Amino acid sequence: MSSATTDTPIRDLVVPHNGFAGNRINQFPTKRPPGYFTPDADPVAVKEFYEANGFIVLENAFNEAEIEALKLETTQICRGERGELPDHPKADPSETDDDVLRRFLCIHFPHKYSEPMLRAIHNKPTIDALKTVIGPNVKCMQSMLFIKSSGKPGQAWHQDEDYIPTRDRSLTGSWISMDRATQNNGCLWVIPGSHKHGIIWDQEWHADRRFDCAEQSVDFPYRDEESIPVEVEPGSVVFFNGYLLHRSLPNKAPEGTYRRALVNHYMSCESRLHWGTPPEGVSVSRFDYRDIIVVAGKDPMAHKGYEDIQKPSVRPSGEGGCDKWGGKTRQYQDELDSIEKTKV
């Protein structure tokens, strides 16, 4: 929810870049918007655009075979072939893949029991881009597998540092597209430059069926109309700063259409990660979450060792309520209206 009003003039927020964007192969989108690069692009141009706008698109980071492997692995994970998922029994062999995939919106930490998902974290074009926008020493702490079949909701405006706090603002999302992501099937939308305020905007419950159980950012000085869609081909990766406001809308494409994406989160190794509750006797300022994977350079805090903390979990989509993510305080408007009717 924005603090800007309808009287506020709509601005073009994108700051264009100078320099070589790379040799493009993709045919979609037909017109290449600013911020789309290929792995052979000028790193200076990549860094310049990312710092000014808070995001870039890296086309052709994954080849067709790698994307097909991730799609197959997504189905196997959802069927329970890679391990048990909380509250989701293993699929019956007689069930179709479509029936199984429609049960899920998002699975957290799939790399914990999936080799293809783990390999994606180390994808070379991805790591090269991360070294450009973050620095030479990079670590990963999270993966999220979005399935988002037809009819599934999006996620309201938010900043990823709402959930994964870093000390140096180095958090970077890596959004790997497995399907062509369009406005119709629920692609990402970003507000260019919104990361530059250095503010984590307050959040509140939205009660909007277009979105899942996560809260929305509020009181930021932008209009929805100033956001831009980030439409991409399979194999493209969208990188975005942890302070960048972004959202997605529901998948409105025909039945059987998916907008699958694997999202990994990275940050600088130099920064401690204050994620979760510090152990007893450890101050928040000294706490450093150590369930991480070093993907580039050196970890100056390697002497602390590494842990295996997180296990795969399933994000509630909101269709069955949000009790498991926010409790009874997160009810959709139609649920609230129904309660009011019973009081009459």
C-alpha cells in the first residue's frame, strides 16, 4: 500500500545504462527493456544499472537442458519422491502430475534434498553476476521453489530484507525462471530505484485474495502504476536487491499453465546474518546464522563452522486459510465478511 496519491504524477523510474548489454538470443520480450543483459555483457554496465535501479535480468544463464532438469525435479519434489513434505503425504502413483503440482504454491529449502536445486545455487553465470553486484565473497542461505499453477495467488509488495536481515544491505535475490513469465501468468513486478531509500517499510495484513499469506509493505512513496513488469524467458535470472519493493499477481493463464521459478538468496560473506533467534548468551549484534553455502571467494568467518538447521517446508497459499502463517489475525476480506454476516 503506497502513501502516494492519485494526484501524484506517474514517473518513469528506470535509470538507463551505458555500455554493452551482451549478445541477445531470446525473442521474448520482443523489445528488450533496459536492464536485460546476457553473460557476456560489460560488468561495469551491469553494476551501474543494478546500483541505480535495484535489479537486473540475466538472460540465458541456464541452458534448456538445465531448465528441463529443474522442471522434472520440481515434479519429483511435489510428488514426495525426494523426501517427506510437512502436511503433504507422498502422491499416489495414480495421480497426475498436474493434480499434484496444483497443491503447492511454494516450497522452502528444496536444495536441502535435491541435487539439481543445489547445483542451481552454484550456476556459473549466476555467480559471476553476483560477484559483480555484491562483491568477490558471496554466500547463499535460502532457496524457494515456486510452482504457481493457474489460479494461484501472488505476493503483495514487500522487501526481502523484511525476512532475511543483513548488516550491509547486500541481500540479493536470484529468481530463476523455468517457464516464460508474463503479466498473464504472474511475473515479477518491481519499483525501480525503491531500494535506494535504505528503509525497510512497515508491513500490515492486506486481506486481498490476489495475494498469499505474507503481509504487504505500506507507506512507501510510489504508485502501483510506476512499477514495471519483468517478463522473461525460461533460463533467465532476475537479480534484485533486498531493499527493492517487488510483488507478483495471480496466475490468470488457462488451466494447466505454470509459472515455476527457483529463487535463491545470497549476500556478502563479510556480513553477519541475523536470521532467527540467537543462542542463549549471544547478543543479537554478534549473532551469525551459519546454515549457509559459500559460493564465491572466501568466508572470513569460516572459523565459526557451518550448520544444518533448515528443513524443507511448504508455504501456505491462503486458499485454506493463513493460520499457519500469522494465525487468525490474517483473514481475507471474504472471510471477514462471512463472519459479519453470521453476527447479523
